[in-house]
Amino acid sequence: MRGREGAASRAAGLPAPLRPGAHGVSAVTRCWHRLSLRAGASPMNAAGTFFVRRQNIGSEVENSTIEKQRKELQLLIGELKDRDKELNDMVAVHQRQLLSWEEDRQKVLTLEERCSKLEGQKHMQLCLFGSSVCWHIEIKNSAPDVLECSPVEDGPL
């Protein structure tokens, strides 16, 4: 008997809709039970109906979350495709720049070779010119009378 008195005193502290009635069931539970019966559930399966409804709400929330995530993924995929296109365009530009640079580098190497060849020829011509000048000065110093021009006699031809 003592267990019932303790339960009664605990129930007295609850708000009216939650206090157990004559059969030990609160008004909220009776209301919920009536609603579930109207929905076509049997009294034996009222708790099952509650869980099914809860699962439906859970699956609706889950479906809503899945749809949101799907839309977000589609947006992210679209952004990735745009970024991929930008990067491909940049790669194409860089490849053209690299080819242009390689062509310019090849031209510079060709011009360096040509310049080196011309420098060698110039050096050789300067040496030849210098030696011929030296040779000319030697001849002039060794035989001054040879270099003097003598008038050509006009004679019968």
C-alpha cells in the first residue's frame, strides 16, 4: 500500500494534464490514444503508431537533409567544373608561353653562335690587317726607294 501512496504523492506534484486519472493514465496519454484511434490504429498498436509517425518524421527530416546535401553537392560540383575549366585555360596559356619562350631561347642561341662566329672572323681579319700593316711598314723601312713611284714613261705601245 505504501507504493501507491508514494505514487500518489509524486503525481500530485505534476501539472493537471500529466496527473494520472482513475485508471492510472494521464489526460495527455488518453488524448494521444484517442487521436491514434481516429487515425485507424488499433488500441493494441497505439504505441507502434507513435513510433511509425516518429519514424516518418525522422525519414522526412532525413530526406530533407539528403536533398539539401544533394543540392549542395551539385553546387560544389558546378564550382569544381568552373575551376577545372579555368585551370585548363591557364594551362593552355602557359603552354603557349612556354613554346614561345623556347622559340625565343632557340633564336638567342642561334644569334649567340652567329655572333661568336662573326667575332672569330673579325679577330682573324684584324690579325690579317695588322700583319699586313706590319709587313707594309717593314717593306717601307727596308727599301724606301722601292715604294717610290717612278713616272711611267710614255712610250710606243
